[in-house]
Amino acid sequence: MHADATGSDAPAPESAVPPAGPAGPVRPKRATRLRPLGLNEVELAASGALGDWQHRNRVATLPHCTARVVSSGALGNLERIAAGVAQGAPHVGMVFSDSDVYKTLEAIAWEHVRGTDAPVEEFATRATRAITDAQRADGYLNSWFQGQRPDLAWKDLRWGHELYCAGHLLQASVAAQRTGALPGLAAVAERLVEHLLETFSSADGDGRLIGICGHPEIETALVEHYRQTGDERALGLATHQIDLRGRADVELPTTDLPGGRPFSLSYFLHYLPVRQRRSATGHAVRELYLQAGVVDVATETGDEDLLTASETIWEDLYAAKTYLTGAHGSRHRDESIGDPYELPSDRAYAETCAAIASFQWNWRLLLATGRARYADAMERVLWNTVAGATSRDGESFFYSNTLHLRTSHEDEEDAPRHRLDWYECACCPPNLARLVASVQSYLATSDDSGLQLHLPFDGQVRTRLAGSPVSMDIRTDHPWDGDTQIIMEDCAPTAPWTLSVRIPRWSEPGRFRVVLNGEAVEPTLQHDYLTLSRTWRAGDRVQFANAMPLRLVAAHPRVDAVRGCVALERGPLVYCVESDDLPPGAAIEDLVIDDAPVLECSTKVPAGLEDYVKVAISASVRLVSSTSQPLYGEHLPTPARGETAEVRLIPYFARAHRPSAAMRVWLPTAPLQRAVAAMTEESSTQGTPLAATSGGSGCVDQEGV
């Protein structure tokens, strides 16, 4: 039994309850502290931010992914195997290109509940046929090894990604089975699982291959396959994969496979057994996918020690290795997490797939424990890194997500100035598509006491509570506004149940209000959730009003890269400055912010971001020209000089939609710029702070991260 965020023990329900309608991506078979709602029990309103994003995913991102999976050659690799003409023909793309096809199919399956257009359906039929025909008689399936080096199958577990690809196929199959999409894919998955069970050891001494994948992913996929089919052997294999990782007697074999490099075992999370590890390390996506699988196995086996091990990694990661945007991975080298407090803004790797994996891991931890901190982490990474990874039109993407793009930055494929429509390593776009297609499954839960709303959304919930059907309409302008209104549309007054709404970490203490049927009420604050317990009736209206003050945020002093800097947040959103919003001739590098700046919210949105950004932030700054200064100079502690200006900050997710793209999240405060300013010829008289027309500095809340 685990304590929630307040330190109180939260009892788990006695049994798992099947969802109404199809299950979403995560459906625990064993009872958990919270139960996810079914895929159709939450519907997003098209007018809301999440609903609009999901619509854009359906009409733009998903068709784009299907077209690029074809044009990139990823599907063609499988089709050549299916046609029997691949022997000796070159493989197009990465060794793990099959996974791009599988993730796209998973997105199509989740979208199937709302309906997909004909071209997407045609792709799904074509891809499923190719996969079915490419599979070997013994169940093995991998286009690179079948077409290039059949003799190396299962012999390069370090770099081959065979189990990684198999995992994404299994997850696509689970989605297909739960939604009735992609007929035939389930049979492929069953044959593949049989092959894995015959090949890989499920227990010490059973005589099968003792090995793990260099890129974790198969673990969580095997568990979800077990949850869907009831095949306990798949759960046993997943459990043994977790237990084998990090054991000194388990090799991670490699060959001369193209792309293989002599990285340390910590890169592969194979340097110490899972239960003994205390710190997050190595390749960020591998770490986070592994932890999702660890929680899945712990949940289904009732292994409290294993769950505690994953929570220990979480605490290390979020204490000193997480960006303000919720992203992970501070090093381009090895795409790795880095040391404690090693969080450089301008070289942040912060891969999109790591953000998605973080979201998925935190969801599993939330279900297992009920702790609000995991929902807080989900909200931060969703509305900053994940949301910012896709362009406004849904057809271009960021692979890495820097927090500071310099004026003279030279484009690199993994760190471009603007989003690209595809990548040589195309893991991120279809990963985004599958998450957003199923995002409604990650917003609300139920337990024996009632319903919990973890992430605000505009839409409807239709489920059963206290033995009766319940339908409620949820209205909010999140992430732009902190208010949420809930209207009970269908709710028979049979028995009381509890409605719980999370109080996010960004809330200002004491500034939330609850109004029930027009009258202010005092809700119970329990485990970071506002709770209302009553016998609900149709027509009941409850409004949760939550102020969204502007916040100046400072990093821990050990984060050297942003020492002496501040960032601006409002609600769940991190804001940034782009050079497009500076006066002509000014550079992003020459901007400093006063110790006590004048800040105010503004509905005046920069041109080009209308109907995409609703709230900008106006801030008083100084612009100090430093172009004529030497690289190093004497420190002269004299007052800062510079032109006073007002700039507009936009949400981080909306960056890079305009020509310049030079941007920064962390802004230097004026005292750090005194040496530069003193050496600079004064271009104007020292300005005075800007006067706010409304709100002013009274809405500023300074806090540490």
C-alpha cells in the first residue's frame, strides 16, 4: 500500500472493474488504486484545446504519417519481404523502421472509434496485408533481418531493436482488438508472441535464450498483450525481462550491425539490476519506456518492492534532472539524461519520444498509487513539450526540444530552427499520432468512491458510478483559464459518490473557489484533490474556480546554465520570448529582465498566432547592445544601462511558427548584465519601469523550481 501526496494511505479497490466499451492503451487486469475509464467514456469537445488538437491529429497528422511511412520506404521494406524479393535488396531507413509502421497503425486503431478517412483506411489495409504476408511461418517478423541478415536474428540484442519493434506491433494489435480495427493484425501478434515464448527464457534454467533488448519497450507491450488476451505466459516473459536487466551474468550481444557503437551498459540500462538502481540515467527514452514496463509488471504481479524501485527513479529524475517544460534528456551525445542539475537550455535534447514516454509512465504511476504528483508531471509535459513538438498545421515536428535557440544557430537535423516534416529517425511523428489519438483515455479515472478528474478538458464523461449511469458535461478553457464547470446531465439519485478535481501545483493557495448550484461551498481538500461527496442529481452544476496568476520562476542554484535567470509561467504553460517580438535590430541575446518587472496578461497575440494562442504575457525588459564588446572583459559592478522596452512572451508550445525562431525560455535578470552594460555605449537614457494598465505586478508569484 502506497501513501499519496499528503502522506496518507489510500486503499485500493478490491477488484478491477471492466470499462464500459473499449479499453484505452492501459487497462490493468489486477486492481489498482485508480481505474482508467474506457476509450468511449470520455469524449473531447471539438471547441476545446484538447479536442481541437485531437481533430488536427486525425485530419492532418495521421494522414501525413501514413503518406510519409510509404514515401520513406518503411512500408516498402515489409512489402518486399512479403513479396519474397527482399533478399539482397537494400533496406531503406533505420534498422527499426518497422516500428514507424506499427506506431502509425496503432494511431489508426485508436482513431477508429471516431472514424478515419478513406486514404488512411487504405493504408491500414495495405500495411496489415504486408505485415501478415511478411511474417515467417515460425512467427518471426523483422524486415531488416529477414531481408539483410537472416543469420543474425536474435544475435544482436544490443542494437538490433527486434524486441523493440515486436513491442510496437503488439501495442498496435492491442489497440486493434480493443477498437475492432485492423482485422488480421491480432493473429500476427499471437504468432509473434508464440515465437517469443519459444525463443526467450521466461525463467532461469528453462533452456531458452537468456537475453533482453538494448531498447526497452517489449516489457510494457507484453503486459498489455496479457491484459487483452489473458495469456499469463506473456506476463511471465515481461517479468523475467525486467528481472534479467542489469544482471552481470546476462550478456547484451552485438555484431557488426550498421549503427552499432561502443556505448556503456548504462546507456542500455543494463549496468545494475532494476531493483537496486537509485538514479535515472542513460538514454532518456530507453529509461522511461523501461520504467513504464516496470510499473506494469509491478501492478500485475502485486510486487510492491518493484513499484517502489520505479518511484525511487521518479524521485531522482524530478528532483534534479527534469526541464521546466517537463522534458528529459540534457545531452545530444547518447540522447541521455545527464548528471543532476545538468540542464543546459541551448543544448537541451529533450526528445519528443522521451516526453511521450514520461507521460505514459506517469499515468501508470498515477493509476497504481493515486498520487497527484504524477498528474502534475503529465500536465506539464503534455502542454509544453508534447504540445510544442507538433506544428500548428499538424504536419511538421520537433525531434528535440531546445529551451534556447540562438540567433545564429546552424540547423542540424536533430536540432533544427523550425520543425521538419519527417526525420531519418522518424520515431517521434507516429508516436505523437498514437498518443493524441488516445489522449482522452489519460484524463479521468474512477474508484470505489467516485470519479477523479486529473487533467482539465472540455468534453463529456459517460460512465457508471455507484451502480448507475452518469453523464456529465465538462466545460473549461484550459490551458488558458483555470475554471472548470461540471454539469450533471444524467445522474439518477441512487447513492452518494465523490467527485474529485485535482488542485494543480501551479495553483495559488487559497485562491480556488467551489460553487454548487449557485452557492459557494467548502469542499474537502484530500490528497491534493478538491472533493465533493453527495447524492448527485441531473441538473446539478458545480464550478471549480482556480486563479491563474503569472509566476516568475527561478531554478535551483546548482543549475549553472540558468543561474541568475528567471522564467515565466501561467497555469500549466511555460512562456518564451522570440526575436520576432523584439524591436527591430534587437537580438534575443541582448534581452534582460528587471528584478521586479511589470508583467500582465494580454489577449493581444503576435501576428501569425491568432486562434492558436489566446493569452500572451507582456513584460518590461531592457535591451543592451553587446555586439561591439570583446569576448571577455573586466567586471565592472555599475548599474545596468539599456533601452527600456516592452516585449510579448508566447507559450513555449507555440514557438517556431515565424521566420526567425530565435527564442529563449530563461531570461537573464538585469544584475547579471551589469558588466556588459557598463562597457556598452549608452544608447539611451535609463528608462523607468513600464506601468501596467491592468493587473500589473500584483499578479506575480515568485517561486523556486
